[in-house]
Amino acid sequence: MRSPVYLLTSIWMFMLLGIVQASPYGEKGFHFVAEDSISMDIPNDLRPYIQSISYFAPQGFKPEGEIRKMGKGVYYIAFEWDCANDLSLAFWEVQIRPMFMPLFHWAPHLTPTDNHIMPQHVFRSPAMINTSEDRFLAIVPDLDLLQHQDKAPWFMDMDAMKNLLSLGFSASKITDHVLYEKLGKTNIPKGKNQLAAYILISEEQEDIRNPFAKVNQFLWQKWGEKANEKNKALLKSDLDTYVQHTYNWAFKNWKDAVWQEFDLHGKRVGAPTFIVNVTQSPNYKGEINEREFRSIWNQAWFNSFRSASGLMRYALRTHNDSLKGYALKTKELALAFPQQEGFFPGLIATEMEPREIAGKSYWRSKGWQHYYYGNSDRNPFGKAAKEAPFHVLDMSFTAFLMLEWYQDLEKDETLLDFARNYGEGLLKIQRDDGFFPAWIDVQTHKDLQILSKSPESAMSVTFLLKLSEITKEEKFKNAAWRALKAVDQLCLEHGQWEDFETYLSCSRYGSVDLVGRKVVRNNMYKQNTLSMYYLAQAHFQAYRISRDVTHLRLGERVMDELLMWQAVWQPGFIHIPAVGGFGVMNADAEWNDSRQSLFAELILQYGKALKRKDYMQRGIAALRASFVLMYCPENALSKVQWEKRWPFMNERDYGFMMENYGHDGHTSAEGIGIGEFTIYDWGNGAASEAYNRILDNWGDQIFWKY
């Protein structure tokens, strides 16, 4: 008799070899592949890249599969069958096993276990990419087919441990925030069912060094450019109208809730509050309940100084002294933040208190006479804003904005002095390895040793290069070069795009055990797009100052990866215009996230320098997408969604805008996917800033040309 250990080992080996597999249909159990699956013939040109393609044939029907060559390095794999009756399966998939052992893997979402999948909800620029030293392979779902087939939901999966790429049908459930797992029951309706994908291959070193460029260009040429043209027809071409809605909302219709003005250190200062929600609408009949503590932030997400610079541009262009006054009060507030050896807090807030009204408790501010300075509560130490440490990224981001204001808008020497003081402090805390710490103690300014080696340092590179350019002091530039080299080594080859948002926002998956470590099954880090932006921005700044084309090419490599998070099509299950909008990370589900307004001009800058029309189109598409979620008559589709979710909304709410769509991982035509709040500095105010900056720097013709 065989021992239990022998039997278990044998089963494990069979599974590794693909001889034994768990059934994707029916009850749990093992079924031999030889009895249930079909293996496709591999064309000769594909054999160096693909070892096998197999799929299951559940009892009662047999899918027909074919592979066609579409052009050099492009194949099309398609499956079709007619079901006489509705089928109920756990899931159905095609498994593609590469011939080579990949060194690099990429997919748009994490699938840390065999039960996790990447559902079609995260198919913004969908692909699975594998490369080795001499091979490039990518699988791209056919979005034309998915667009017109409202049947069983599609999914992808990438198992680096078993060297398998999968595409198929599966219903899913949401776990964590936001990962997806197979539901265990998928309905495949009777009639014609289809599934298809493109296979891209290459042995060119250029495609292996930058595995995203080939996929990105394929996606944009195949779907993005045409979808972008259709999308433009859904949006008002004159984006200035959206900006007018924003400022009417913030400084007129919602002014009592949004605008905060008070005396501080003998000066009159002010700024829009961090966040407001629908209970603060002038049309809401119930009691106000403030969603979070009343505050004004100057950090890498929510930055009042950034929004104020856009307001200042608009005020100067339109000769609006009232709006200029608001912008200048916000500038004075930023300059009033106290510095300690150059370092300064990231926010000012009021004390809050619960108030009981008619037996219910509501969250209210005590007023600005009860203010305190603090830092972002999105920190790894569990500290509330009042006790939180300094975040170097936040300070570098704000100080860079001060230099831009000084250079572009107003030669206010206090801005330069503030930024220079910070720059001197930043040099003192640079680590021996070139990085800057992520968080430092408020009192001692010591490195707190979490995410201290991260792409967040790239934002400090951009700031220091700008500071060196203005002051002509080489020490700032020298520190920047050291940090840039360190970030390149960390991120470019390994994709270690980890920053504060990766683990410390609403998506906390991996915050305990994944920092600095890959998800083994995917051979990928948990990744965030802000990190990519910081490094692409740093390289463009380096190129602009040095004219060294190496920085341009390295930045292009990062930009191509960043663009894998931009939507290139209009899915039927996304009920707002989606093309051009960005996702956040590979463990979250947003569409049209507000970061697209931050990214837009940088995409244009690379497009102009590289003479890439697709980048130019994508940059303007990102800017347009930044206004898609605004509640206003110009956004007909979004307006319907808002009113289904919040029926009391009317013209007094025009300009209200959620920061993203489908945040919780699912949507519906009845308003699911629409949120409840506006963050002015990460929504309508930020989008307006991007528009005003691009208009000043590029002229209005760019909006019509692209």
C-alpha cells in the first residue's frame, strides 16, 4: 500500500504538470484533463512563446477554438459555441502556458490565491504581460467582443508560480478592499457565446526593456483613439464651463459649507474645506453631518495651495478680483504654516464634537477658534492628525507648488524663502542610500523607517531640481541626482511602486505583511499610480534641465506603465463616460479617479518631447475625464446617475463632483457607483487647476486639436 505522503506528493506533482486539475464546473473534486479538456494546436511562430493552450469542455457542449495570425507579432484566439440551454458552471477558462519562464509579470489586478480573479470591472487597459531575457508575450482581451456581449462576465488571472495565464467567464464577489474572488456559480445563457483575445509576441529587446509600450500602442490604436473621438461628443468641448461651475459652487452656491475664512497670526486667511458631503447641500432637508474633521490640507492628495494656484490663474485671466482675493488668502494660509528647521505641517484643522439633535448624533466642528496644526492621518503609525509625523512627500509636493507659483504667477519672495528653508532641511535628512525618508518625527526629525526606500523620494527630486534651477545652487541638484538614481534602481525593473496610498488609504490589503514584498502568486508588488507619476515627473524635470535624452527615455518607460491604468474604451457596465480616466492601484477598483487631472499635463509634456500623437490625445482625454463626474447639465449621463442616487439635487448643486466612480468595485444603471462627497482639492478644484494651467501653458487650440 502506498503511504499517504506518497499519494499526496503524487497528486501535487500531477497538479504541477497540468495532468490533474480542480474542475471548474459541477461539484468539487478532481478530474483528469485528458478526459475533460481540449488542447489547441500552436502555430509554428507561437511555439517559442506558448507551450500549450487548453480549455475545458463541460458535458453538453464543446466550444470551438481557433488561432489566426493578424499581422507581424499579433495573433487572435477565439472561442465560440451555441448552448441549447442555460448553463450553470463554477467558472470556465482558457489556460495559456508560456513556453519560457518569465522574469517579469504584469496584470491590472492582484490575484493572491487560486480563487481570486481579475474581473471585467478592472479592464481599463486590460492585458497580462510576461517577459524573459529574450521573449515578450502579452494577452489582450478583445474589447469589441466584450463591449457587445452582455452575457457571462469575463475575467483574467495570472499565476506566476504555475506559469499560467487564464481568460474566461466567472461571476465574482468582492473581498477586502478591493479584491475579487470567484463566486462559485456562473450563469452562461443559452445561445451564442464568444470569448476572444489578442496575443502579442516579440523578441525585440526594446519590447522587453519596455514591455508596456507595445501593449499601450496596440490598445490605443485598436480601441482608444476611436473611443476617445466618440467620448468627446459626450462632453462639452469648452472645458471653461466646468471651471465656472466649480467656482460658482465653491464660492457662491455652497460657499457656507465650502469656504473657510478666519484670522491667523494677524492675517486674514482662508481656503475651501477638505471635504463636504450631500448633507451639506443647500437642497438637503435633513441635518448636516460632517463626514470627517473640518480641515484644510496641503499634502500630496488634497492640496489647497494647488487649487489656489489654478484659481489665481483663472482670476488673472478673467480679471476677477473677488476670486483673486480667495486665491491670495489661501496662499497666505500656506505661508502661515510654522516651519521647524524648514519642515512644516500638512494641514490645519478644527476640533470636532458630536451634537445630539432629535435623538441622533451628528458630527460638527467647534469652529476655527479651536484650530490646531497636524499632518495626514493616512500614516502607518495609527496616529490621528494632531499627533501624526511629518510626511516628506507632502512637504516636497507643497514646496514645489510654491516654486511654480513664484515662477509663473507672482514673484513673492516669501514663497521662495519658505521653499528654500525646506530645501535646506531636506538635504540634512537625505539617507546614505540616496533616498529621503517617508516620515520623520515632528520633534527630532529622525527617519521613522517605514517606506523610507520608496518612489515617494522622486517628488523630492522634482522639488530640488526646481529649487536649484531658481536659486542656481548646485547642492540641491546634486542631492536630486543621488535620489533619482536610487529610485530608478528600486522601481524600473521590479515595479516596486509603493507609497503612502498603496497601503494607507481605503485599500489596506497587504499593509501588515506585504510592504517591500511581492505577492508571490503574481510576482508583483502591490502598486500605486501616484508613484509612477512622481518618477515620470522627476525624469521629465531632469530632462528639461539637463537636456539628457536618457531621462526622457527612462521617463517614457515609466509613463507607458502609468498609461496601463488609463481607460481606453467605454464598457457597457460603466454608466459614465470612461475613456481617458485613470485607475488607482492593483488592489482597488475606481474608474475616473481625480489623479487624472494631476497626470494630464505631464502626459502632454512627454507627448510633445517625444513627438507622440497618442500621448497628446491621452493627455487631453485625461483632462476631459477629470470633469466627467461633475453634476451639471453638460454631463447628461453623469447627471442622470447623480439624480438617481440623490434625487434632491438641482441647479444649486451644479459643480458638485465625486473623486471617482465605482470605488467599491461594482456599478449599476441605478446610481450604484456614485458617491456622496466632494473633495475640492482632489476633485473639481483640482481639475479646474489642471485646466487653467494647461490653458496658460499650451493655449486653447490644444483642446480642439486633440
